Amino acid sequence: MSGSSLELAALTKAYGSTVAVDAIDLKVPANTYCCLLGPSGCGKTSTLRLVAGHETATAGDIIIGPTNVTELPPAQRGTAMMFQSYALFPHLTSADNVAFSLKVRGVPKAERRASAMDMLGLVHMEPYAERLPAQLSGGQQQRVALARALITRPQILLLDEPLSALDPFLRIKVRAELKRLQKELGISFLHVTHSQDEAMALADLVVLMNGGRIEQAGTPREVFNAPRTAFVAQFMGGHNVIATGSGPIAVRADRVKLRRAGEPGRLSGTVRGIEYQGTHLQVTLASPDQSDLTALMNEAEFDAVPLKPGETLAVDWSEQDIHRLNA
């Protein structure tokens, strides 16, 4: 397969007076794993459906490779969609589900069967070729749906929250398979998710959306370590947004230092909750002048000086750990 770049230029989608996608500009280079990330209603799924051709753009352009596809039907765009629900035909075997689009196009039976088996092999599902969807686990159904999307040899694969129905252990396993496939196939994946962990694990390019607009786009490290706005810092997690006279700042929770009351600190806070999370403990504090603050402590730190809810502490951080945000 060969991939193409994707460009969105002032792309807009309005439903009456409601603007779901608000004049966004985005360039996704060829062979890029791009995650559209954000809360429900931010416009990420509408953007995906616009690229697929399942929604009609109100304004703007969608360019795949050298071709403006804004007015083209889905089948002529060089994209393929993998739906959240998988949408497998219950009466067809895995092989026949994968081959279905080739059957519609009139491809001879032997040829489409061979192509279907190749795709099932790619996702390690050849042994299950003759099983019906009801005889497959959720993860296996997901792989069949992925093979069905790939059999059309798309330039860009579109994925609508493909891991949301899987249990946490399988989700981690399958996302590693998605990343492997994307690199092996050499095409771009455009993947919608509301999970920060998923986006950071998979993406070359994270596009964080809010209110129909792109709040920030960049590599996972850029977006996490250098959030531009309070929304980005809070949505990506791991940051405290702190109001100062010169504007808001972000300080990572793992860089916050907790000290006993009376010791030096920039703020004071009262312990509201302590959560054990395996590799660390998360301490939430209420501060009189700020929203809740969060600090992470490793087990050795916590065990050396155990904390209790209701205890007042000094809260501090180093100057180099401050990240200035846009107002």
C-alpha cells in the first residue's frame, strides 16, 4: 500500500446554527499516525466523517495527496473507515466479511478470497477465517473489521474510537498491533479517541480539539510537556494550572513538592484525598487561592513521611518546572 498526505483547509461543518467543526486547518504528512483527541462534542468525530465523505462540508477543503476530494463520494477518496461498532455482517464468515467490498466491485471469487486471506494473515486471524462474528471475541472481531477496511488498499485509514469496546489489557495489546500495522503498511491512520493515554501511546501527531477548533497539534511530548492553554494542560492530565498575577502557569504533578506546614513553599494546601496507583500515590490538595492541586509521590517518599486527609502542607516547585500558558 502507499499513503498520501492529508490537508484540511478552513474546514467547517455546521448543523443549522450549531458549528461542529469551525474552520480548522491541519496538515497530516504521509505515513503519519494522527490521533484526533478531545472530549465528547469537540468535533473530532465530525472531522473524521467529513474526511470519509459521510458528512458534507459546509465550507473549506479536504485534500488527499494532490487531489481535492471535498466533493467526491466516499468510494473515490482513497480512504477506508473502521467503525466503533465493527459493523460485521453476522451471517458471513470472517473471510467473507473481509472480502465483501471486493464482491460488490465484481472481483472474481478466487481473487477476492486470496486477498481476504492475505488481510486476515496481516492481522493474525487466518485460523479464524471460517468463523462467524458471534464465534469471535471482541478483540478478534476488531481485527476482522480492520482487515475488511484494509482490503480496499486505502491511502488513509480512518478509525472511529476502535479500542473503546475492549478491556484494558486487550486495549494495550491491540494498540501495539495498530502501531505495527501503520508502520508496516506505510499509510496514514487518522484515529479518533477521547483517551489521552491512547493518543500518547500511538500518535506521531496529536490534534487536541475543543469546541470545534484545534486547541493544539504536535507530537505527544510537545503537547504534554508544552501545553499552550489551560484546557490543553488540564485535558492532557498530569498538570496543575495555577493562577498568578502575570497569567496562568502549568506545573506537572510529578514536579510538585509537598512539605510540612511551616516549611518553605509557594502555596499551602489541605490534603483532600490520597490514591494508591501502584507505581506512585496521587495526593489531591485543596488550596484557598487555587483550584485543587495534585502531587505525585513515589512509595518510598510517602512511606518516609505518611500523609493524612485534613493535614495542611506547604506546596512548592522549582522555577525551571514552571510552564507559561496563553491567557
